[in-house]
Amino acid sequence: MRDVNLVLIGPPGSGKGTQAARISARYGVPAISTGDILRAAVKAKSPLGRQVEAIMAAGDLVGDDLMIDLVRERLAAPDVTSGFILDGFPRTVVQADALDAMIDGCPLMALVLAVPEAEVARRLSSRRICAGCKTLYTGGTAYGSELELCSRCGGVLITRPDDNDVTIARRLLQYRQASEPVIGHYQARGLVVTVDGSRGVDDVSADVFTAIDGFRDGTGPVPPPSAG
Ligand code: AP5
């Protein structure tokens, strides 16, 4: 059985974080969100946080070298023993090349969440996050609610600073220009599975789990012989 070595690719708001949490719970591998790591650094006002705060607020991409060092360090942590879920990395072809070198031929699956731009814009402009337990809410949909407090822990619901119309448009542009080519990078290696992420969360998870099960037992995408 293969380790769950997974990269999640999709536009902002496609549900990468939502599905990463579910995959992590089901398969017992860590979900590594580069966005969450950077937001924690901003909150802590660390040197890294001060470096990236304005870039994130504008919806631009943090530099490749910084991101590659950050992920290399995270993948060396003791909890990454039998797989990883990368949410938000690689976001450029340069980052994808660097990840190839880091994993040195280990089997990898690239899972693409396909969601139309109008739907992701709708989700992001109404997304709220519990400041306590981090539960995600989307207003006005069956998934989520209009509650001002978290229905799980009673925490305050907050809006991410980059979930405003101007920054959402910029993030979508960055995705089209810099991140969509990453799909081609993995397609050329036969490693891509695409899931329709525009459906309900449970339906998306069902397809995601089927794809991962296929990858683990070897009936899903496999790396070409030249990859190791
Ligand atoms: P990051 O945190 O990675 O943000 P993102 O890619 O814009 O993705 P989001 O977190 O906004 O969305 P998601 O796809 O995780 O969707 P979610 O599950 O939350 O990055 C932020 C910034 O950090 C970047 O802009 C950049 O500056 C920097 N950065 C990070 N990584 C970088 C890198 N590698 N290189 C350079 N810079 C980097 O869901 C969204 C909403 O929809 C939620 O409200 C959720 O409840 C809802 N929802 C989810 N699924 C469904 C569904 N099926 N139906 C209905 N609603 C749903």
C-alpha cells in the first residue's frame, strides 16, 4: 500500500482546506497548508510574518525560494512519516520542480478540485472562520449558516483579510497565470486526478476518497519509470 503523498490543487475557495481536513482525519496523515503557516506567522508578527503580510493582503504570491525552504523544513518534521497532504503548494512550476527533488521519486498524486470562478468567488466573499476551532462557514448555503457565533464551540466568526472582492480577483488571476500550469506539470507525469469540486462537500469527499484509495492500492495514477 502506498503512502498518501498528495498535493491539492485548485483555485482559491475550491475547497482545498475543507477536503484536506477530511483526508487527514480519514488517512491519518498531516494536512500541511502553506496559507495557514503564513497566516500564523503574520499573527505572531514573526520576521516571516512581517515579510509576507503585505503580499498576502494584496493577493500576490510569496517568493518561490522562501516557500520552498518553508515546505522542505515542514516535510522533514517527525509527523511526516507515512505521507502528507500539501494544501497550497506547489503553486508555481518552480515550486513543483523543487517538490519533485524533495520527494526524490516517491509516488505522488495531484488532486485537482475543479470549481468555476463564479462559484469560488461566491464562496470566498461569504466565507467566515471560527476564531476558536477554525470551522469554516459559507453564508447562505446549505453548508454553513448565518450564525454570528460558531455552532460547534461558540467562538467568534471572523473574515479573512484577503477575502474581499479586489483581493479575490487578484488571487484568481494569480491562480490562472502561475498555478494552473502546475496541473500540466503533473499531467505530463500521469499523476493528475480531477474531481468536480462544485458539488456538496460530502459528494466531493466521496470522489476524493475513491481517488486516494485507487492511488494507495496502485490502481490510480502512477509515476512513470523515469521518475524513480
Ligand atoms: P491559501 O491559504 O492557500 O489560500 P487559497 O489558495 O486562496 O485558498 P483558500 O484557503 O482561500 O481556499 P480553499 O481552496 O482552501 O477553500 P476552503 O476549503 O477554505 O493562501 C493564501 C495566500 O498565502 C496566497 O494568496 C499567497 O499570498 C500565500 N501563499 C500560500 N501558499 C503559497 C505558495 N505555495 N506560494 C506562494 N504564496 C503562497 O473553502 C472556501 C469556502 O467554501 C469555505 O467557506 C468553505 O466552507 C466553503 N466550501 C468548501 N467546499 C465547499 C463545497 N463543496 N460546497 C460549498 N461550500 C464549500
